[in-house]
Amino acid sequence: MSGSLDTATNILGYNTWLFQSAVKDVSEDRFGYRVNERTNAFDRLAGHVTVCRHAIAAMLQMEVPELPWGTFGEFGFGMQFEPERICPPLPEVAAMFDTVTAVLMAELASVPEDVLAESSPFEIPGEGQTMRDLLAFMAMHETYHIGQMGILKKSMGGPGVMEG
């Protein structure tokens, strides 16, 4: 990967807009919507994206506020969510996403090169295994889940994420 963080920064910026569009106007009674028993619910996806964004900021040694739901909680990496567990309300999840995003976007350009060159704390797809590679992977990973949120929002009768 090149030394520039421009691409990852741009993708994180696009994802911020898409996430905010996805959660906009989702009523409380629809926040837990899922297509069927085998798919993740909208609330779990929103929480997962928020926790993953928080995790990458923390791994890049940024000062981010502690998550009120625990480090990974029901939104953890690679977990199957337990539908019976109560999810935090959408405004709380969306507010935490915005808080973490403000820190991440403000500090991303000033992450020291030695931090970006450190080994990823877990294996990621591809040959590169540095924190810089992890940042790129996580930007792609949240894009995937925000896309799922967009499909769920449309299946609830709302506009797609690109429609605002």
C-alpha cells in the first residue's frame, strides 16, 4: 500500500455520509428490523460499524471515549448477534458513531508513520499485515455493512442510503 492515507480517509468520509443517511429517519420500532432469522438486524449492523470504527481509532492510538456498551459487547468482531439481547437505542448508537468519527477524522492525518507500520493485531486478508493495511481493510469492511444497512432500510420501505 502507498504511504498516503488519502484513499482510506476518503472512503471513511463517504462511509460517514452513508451511515448517517442509513440511520436517518429509522423509527424506534424498526431499528431491530431484519429480513429473517438468518440475517443480522439493522440495529446490530449499526452498532457493529460503530464499534469497529471505534476499534480502529483506538488501535491507531487515538483518544476515543469508552464505549458505553463495552469494547465489543453484542457488536463484536465475527460474532453472530443474539437477537434476544437488548440493543442500545438508535440515537445513542448514532451519537457514538459521530463522536468516534470526529476523533478519527481529525487525527487520522497525524498518526505517526511508526504506528501505521506496526503489525496488525489480527490477520487480515491480503499480503500486507500492518496497521496501515488494517485501516484500509476496516474502511472496506464498514462499507460492506453499511451496504447491508441500506438494503434493510429499503426493505423497510425507506429510501436507499444514496437517496438521503
